[in-house]
Amino acid sequence: MEEETRTNDLARVLSGLRDYTVLDASETSDGLVVEVIASRLDAPCPVCKKVSDRVKSYRTSIVIDSHSHGRRCRLLVRRRAFRCVTAGCERKSFTEATSEVPYRARVTTRCRDQIGRAGRDRPTASVAAEFDVSWPTACKAIKTQAERVVSQRSKTPPRRLGIDETRFWWKVPWLTGLVDLDTGELVEVIE
């Protein structure tokens, strides 16, 4: 029993999924497949917020995860469907969710973050192909990441503002960039 616990802890550390217990892992021609289940044995109802431990059934979903050691990774997530214990609650049953694999997610949170960062300087189609997701999924992740970065930008105006004109190709018109001369950070691009 102690050896099995150590193996589960080791698998959890290697997978990087804090909220899950690794049940099985196998390597296929398409990459790594890891079967996981949430470590927590209960979950709060999304409507009434009351915690339930009454399992109604199990559902398995395939979730795309970030690459592991250069291989594509898929998670087989065994999700518990719980019965809500509150008598008057309109939601009779619900499926567990975590911050790593949100409700109805087909891509893990960390994979979405990686897709968003990868799309910073690459075409959306190539990022989607690399992570084996659809173009709209990649576009949404890139947009979310861009909005996060923009919201974290400094709100104070630069002390010294510079103008940088760039032309990437002779057929493309010049782009004018406004640059903070103290930090070297691009403030705005004007076409």
C-alpha cells in the first residue's frame, strides 16, 4: 500500500496535476495517454455551493494537455457525476471540475496558457497544428493571453516617447511604433 502511494505521488509530480491522481499512463504512436481522476472525493454544486460526496456515475472525457518531454499528451479524465444533496436545488446532478480541467473543458488550463504564449509571434494555424487543437480554440487562447498581457501593461504614460518606423517587406507599408525610450517597451503600433 505504501509503495502504491509513493508511485501515485511520483506520477502526480511528473504529470504536474496537483488535483488529480494518476491511474494509468501509456505511450501510443500519437503520444502519451494519461488516465487521471480527481483526488478530492467530493465537489461543490455549481448552483447552491453545497458540497456533495454522493457519486451518481463516472464519465470519461479526453482532454488535450501540454506536451510532455516533446510528446503530445492526452488526458483521459474520469469525472465523477455527483447528486446534489440540497433538497430544493434546481440542479439535481453535476460533474466535478477543477482549476486545471474546468467544467466542459477539452483543453487543460496550462495547455491553453502555452497556446496563448506560443501565438504571440506565430500564426494561429501553426500553433493550432502544433497543439492539435482547432483554429478557433487556438485563437481564443491567444486572445485571452493577449488581453491578460495588455491589462498588465503600465498605465502610466512614458516619460520619453520615441517613434520607430519599420518595414518588414518592400510590398508592405511602413508601420510606425511608439516606444517608451526609458524601458524600450512598445507602447502602440500605428499603421
